[in-house]
Amino acid sequence: LYKKMALQQQRLSYEEVLGPVEILLDRVEKVWGAIHFLRRAWRISPKIDEIYHQLSYRLSTAASILAQSDFLHEALRQLSEQDLSPVQRRVVMRLAREGFTMGVGIEDPKTLRSLEEGTKRLAQLATVFSQNVAQDEEQVLLRASRDEIKGLSQKV
């Protein structure tokens, strides 16, 4: 993408721009899904929680870097000027909006630093929230009569 944009040989196609992004995001989603599943399955382990939170921050940072990419933003701008299907146009516009909300085009270092700190704090709060939900789920006690649960496995 960088080479093609730098050389300005031709207009970039939707597949050239978003094909690699889709592959990247698909891989991240698969790995993060597995990590999330393992965390839920091994919830009792503080070490798993610690690793999960470290990775959560790194994932958030990687998402910020991708969303703030000037090259991706420029490619999306070029794509928005092309004849796209309605679905392709929605994808391009959504990614462009994400870029703007993540700071694409902001050149003031102080403003960017504030945005990054806010994003980091938001990731920390989301982690605390998920921990609180997990703890709350552990404390839920279902009260039911024997007739209401007749036929259920003893594990339930």
C-alpha cells in the first residue's frame, strides 16, 4: 500500500486497500477470541487476568496505530472518490470516521498526547468494568425449586 501510494502509479482498488486490512483484523479477531475464551475458562487464575490486561492494552494501542495511519486515511480518501457499492462505501466511511475519532490529521503533539492518554484511560476503565462484571457473575446465585430444575445436569 505504501509503495503504491508513494509511486502514485494508479488508483488503488477497494481490494488493494482493504483486503490486507481485513486479513489483519481477521487474524487479530481469531487470536483475541481464543485469548478471551481462555481467560473466561481459566478465570480463577490471577496470572491469566494479568496477561489478558497487558494484551488488552497492546491491542488497543495497535488499533490506535492502525486507525491513525496517514497512509490508510489517504487511501480511504481516494477510495471514497471512486464508484463503490453501498456496502463498500459504508466500510470506507466507517473506517475513515474511526480514523478521525482516533486523531488522524491532528498535528499538535500536545493534543495527540492527550488523545492517547484518554484512549489509554478508556481501555483501563473497560478492563475494570469487565473485571467487575466477571466478579459479579461469580457471585450470582440462582434460586429455584427442585421441580423447576428437574432434568438439568448436576453440573448446572
